[in-house]
Amino acid sequence: MPSSLKTVLSATLALLATVGLSLAALRRGAAESANPPPAKSSPPFAVRELYAVGHFGNSYEVMGEYEMRRYLAEAKRWGFNRYADWFDMEDCSDPFAEKGLVLLSHAMWERKKQNFRSAQALGLSCDLVITPNHVYVDQCRPALLAKKGPKIFGQLICPSQPEARAMILKNYENLFADLARAGVRLRAINSCPYDFGGCACEKCRPWILTFAKLMREIHAIAERYHFGIENHMIGWWWTPEEHRLLADWADREAPGWIKSMSLHIPYSATTVAGVRLPKGCQRWAFVHIGYADQANPRDIYGHFGPVAAPLRLPETVEHLAASGVTGVMAYSEGMFDDVNKALLAGLGSGQFRTGDEVLRAYATRYFGADRQQAAPWAQWLTAWGRPFDADPEQMAQQLARLKQPGASGWRERQWELKLELFRLNKRIMAETGWTPARLDAVDHFWQVQEEIYRGLWGLTLLRHVFARCYTPAPWYADWAKHASTHAKSLGKNQ
Ligand SMILES: [Zn+2]
């Protein structure tokens, strides 16, 4: 190298060092300018579907019409362009059999129609998720019941029995017709074989093909009411062997029928498996946005307040896009995953390049953060990706510096209360034995949780994954045992 050039180079390096830049940063900058943010016409994923299933007493089951409309408008703003719901029939009787009363099933179905109409009015395409042999409670006659087994539970009947099959087809005819009457135009059905679904009897084996053939009949009925409706599938809990069987069958018997497969991503994983798909079937992903970055210990379904996965979701988007995934279906169980909605849709739509950018925009929009505060807010939210590692006292001090004076909205308040839950959790975990102080901390924990559930999210009768017995709190089982023993001793003393 000529000495004059060396001198220039070393002078340049010295200058860069003084302004705090490194060659790595320069290279990064060059790469960024060479790869500008994707244009809106070519986002990482063409489809960003919000599967906001209303059931189990969660937010989507209880939100009012206008509340849901406002909420969906925000989801669209972050980048979602499709909406899906599922009629979870657990505990519901057939609403089309009873015309004179308004029962739980009527109220739930009405709400779903309302939510579909709201989504449609916002310009979101509407899809109905179907788990075909899951039926109303009054249809679960003993002679028709499905054979239960691993992954197979709930109100299920066997579609290999002609009477049960006819009942299933009629159920969907009723739903499709009623949606059409209500002005809802379905773009697709998302068929899913498990959770709740399946039958382990001899006649239904292999289940995946019984399911596919049943869905073909259901899809034919759907076409009568929703012209051009497509059939998509959800790969939740499928084995690679089931994917192979389905793909072989579809290529032979129903080419082009399955438009996409939303593949299952196991806990902790950030991409989908390389399973075989039918020809022409697009590779989509079913992304669980209801938990934090870590799968273990698990912060999930709002038991510890809101959740954030600021590292897992950006990584998931990157890995999925790199593996040829063209659509994502966000599996959402309520408002508690609000930050994760922004992350998945914001990145998946190409509106933002990094998780940090999304979080800064989130803090600006909802917490009133200015340009300077947005970055520390984003850092604060990022720490919640690993909530069991965070120091609640340090987090509280940082929050005190970030908070704007005046009343905060529910989005901000839920994080303050999460902090309180983790303060209490730490106190409970620090002790052994059920001392009055430790019992008092648990009592306080439930009170704060109730404040979130009732005061912020307006939840009512929580079922299934939201039940207290499914809390991931590590001390719960021991506490429940203690509480039960204590209750029994009270009974004896009376
Ligand atoms: Zn069966």
C-alpha cells in the first residue's frame, strides 16, 4: 500500500474512533443503505392474519362491539390484513335448535358475527377456523362419541358414523348460511384437525385423512353461501408423517384445494419444520404470540399480566421469511399480547425493520413518549422478554423515570401491575413454608391479578388455559395444597 494512502487511512480511522464509530458500524450502515426497508408492496409476508379467537372468557369473548372495533383498527394499523375466529362450542348447546331463548351459544355466536362485521368494515378479510368434529354439548350422544386419545379431547363425535357426519355437515351449513344472512362474506375457512378435534377409532384411521375428506364436504357447503371461499389448513400438532399422508392424498385426490398450511412452531422454536406440503400449497406459519421470549419458565396467557417477546418474534419473522414462508397467522388469546401483535404485524408487514423500532413506535403511540424517551421505553419493554430474570426494583426505578405525569391508559397500566406481580412473585419465591407474611403476599398477588383481569381487561368467567390452576407461578401447586389442607381443618373445627 502506498505510504500516502496508509496515512490517509490511519487518519480516517483515528477520526472515526474520535466520533465513536467503528468499521463494523460503517459496514452495518452500508448494508442498511444497500438494503433499504422493504417497500410496502413487498412485505416479508403477504398475509398477516390475526386469529383472535373468542372463547374461555378471554378478551375477544367479552369485548363490546365498539371496543372490539377500536381494537381491531389498531391491529390493522400495525399491519394485520386478515381476521379469523373459531366457534369453540365447548359448553354451548346448538343455537339453531333453540329459537325461543337466548342462551350462551346464541350470545357467543352473535358476538362472533358482530366481530366479523367489524373486521370486514375495516377492510380485513374474514376467515372462519373450523375443527370439524367438535360439536355442541347437546349433540354429544354416547353412541356417537369420538374415541379419545393423545391430543384428542373435548366435545367430539365420530365422523365415520353416518348420523354424526350428517350432524357435523348440518352444523356448518347453519353457520355459513347465518354468516351470509348477517352480511359477513367469508374469504376462507382455516381447517384444523386438533384442539379440539380427532377420533382414534379404527374407522377414522388415519385421522388426518378422515379430517381432510370431511373438510372437503364442509368446504363444498361453504361455497354455496360464500362464493369463491378458499380452504386453508392449520398444522397445529401435526406430525411429519401426517403432513406426508395429507400431501400425498391432496396431490392425488384434491390438487390445488389446500391453499396454505400454517405450520406449527413448537415452544422456544423460531421457525417451521421442513415438512412435505401438497403441490401449490403455500407455506405459512402459525405463530403463538401469547407468551414471552422464553418458553421456560413460561410467562403465558396473561397469568402474569401482559407479555412481550421482543427477541423471539423478530427472530421468528427473520427465520420464517428466510425459509420461504409467505403468510403468518398470529394465534392470539387476548389483549395481554398487545405488544406482540405490534411486533409480529409491524415487522411482518415491512413497516418496521427491527423489534426496537416497533417498540419505540409503540411507546410513542400509547405511552406518550417523545423521541428521547422512546428508546429507553423500548429497552424497558425488551427486558420483559425474560421476566423471571428482570430485577423488579430496578424495573420500578426505570419506570418511574419514564412515566409521563397524568393518568395512563390500560396499555401502560397493565405493565405497572405486571411489575407489581413480579415484585410479589419474588417475595413469595424468597421464602419457604407458609408463614403469614408469605400467605399475605400470595393474597396480594391474586388481588393485583384481579385488578388486571377485571379493571383493565374486563374479563369474566375464565376457563381452560386461563384457569388459576394453570398458572405458571412456580409456587402455586404448593400453595393450593396448603390452602386446601387449611380449608379442611376449618371444616373439622366447626
Ligand atoms: Zn371415529
